[in-house]
Amino acid sequence: MLTARFRRRWSDNDHYFGPFTYARDRCGYRPLAVMLQSGCDEYPGCQLRVSGFGHTFITAVPRWLVEPYREKVVAKYWDAATIERMGRDWYWNIDPREYGFTLSDGHLSVKLGRQTHDSSTTQDWGCFLPWTQWRHIKRRYYDADGRVYYDIIDRGTYKDRPHRFAVEQMIKKSCPAKTFIFKDFDGEEGVATVRINEGEWAFGTGLFKWLSLFRPRKRVRALDIEFSIETGRRKGSWKGGTIGHSITMLLGELHEAAFRRYCAENGMTFAGVGLKGPTR
């Protein structure tokens, strides 16, 4: 029972050997990390976690290595009955402490002590490593015939950003679109207005922009879809359906081919080309 109490759970692939936990993650979250963490009510005592290359090792370590942060707080809103029942007018505010680092998907997070989940008091620091990141450099819109309509260059300066969203929305709305008639899964008919845009990224940020000389640019083409009706099996419920979103296009696809594929994958029926009824 004592051993089970000190076992640390990490994933669905855990294996326990006394107070030790080992997990192998072949996909998903695979950080590089060394972290010393204080205990809590669920896991008393503290633990040391080491992760790398899909392997994670966790072991219980002596509690005195790192104790949780404890602060005596005078209760301001307890009534007299609560104070009498508790036998005091204060309580302990307890936060875990963590020391170490985690590196995942190019983001470095360093833990330096008390973790409050409040940016004004928590003791940590983090940043994206510039030699691991992609920077956005261009958004390209295509007209109804698949020809280039407009390029929006992202210069990455704060001066350009205040009005960037409004300008891009104006260009998007002015871009010639295709319209398709479809039937939703329940037979309700609607109109989809679709446009093609393509994002372009170069490798490296800040002082490491020169790394883009050694890696080709990354381009992702998307089909923006706006529906004239609410669609999807959740429509009409409190969760709601969808009135528009984007999908990633496949190589060689244009408006109709991409929308036909979307219909086939989402229980819709492609009913023709053209405008019928109002669009959003």
C-alpha cells in the first residue's frame, strides 16, 4: 500500500517498479525535461521527473528536498458560524514548488519555484527558441479561377499590425469567390461560399532568420468556407453547428474538388455550382 501511494502517474503507457514510474510515448507529447516537484494531497512527498526522446522516468524523492509553499491567510469573508466551527479565522494557502526545465516543440519553460498559475506571482520563465521556429511572411489569395488575386506581405513589424486584420478582411471579402449548393446530412439545403488562400513561412526568427537559407519555405493552402445555414450534426443544440471554417487543401485541388471532398467527409451532398439564396 505504501508503494502504491507513492506511484506517480504520467500517461496511459505507465509501468511501475516500486516507487519508480517508466513510460514510453511513441507519438504525441515527447518533451525533453528535468523537473523536481513538491508534493500535494494526491501525491504526498516530492518527485523527480526526467524525460527525453519519448522516455519518461519518475521517482519519489525525500520530501525535504522541496516543500510546497505555505502561506497563512486571514479569512476575510468567513461568517461567525464558520469561524466558530473551524476554531480559527485563518487558513493555509498551499502552492506547489517546481524547479527545472521543459523543452517541447521549440518552447523552453523554466520553473524557478512557487507555481500559482497567476502570471503576477508564479515563478517561471519561458520563450520560443528562435532557431526552432517558423515566421509568417506572406498570405496569398486566389480568385475564382485559381489565379493569384493579392499578396499580403507580413513584414513582422508592430507598426503594420494594428490595422492588419481589418485590411486582410477587406481583401478577403473582395476576392472573387466560388459558390456551391449543398444538402446537409438532414437534407436541409444551403449555399457555401468558398475562397482559396495560402500561407507562406520561412524558417528561423530574430537573429536566426538566416537559417531560412538552408531550408525551403513552407506553404499551406486552405479553402475558406462560409455557409448560408448552420451545418453539422450539432446544429440546433447548445453546442451548435458551424457556419464556416477552413480546411487544408490537397496538392492539385481547386475550389470544387476541395469542397466535394469536404462534403464526402462530413455527411453532406454536393448539389451543384452556382448561387441560390443569400450567403453570409
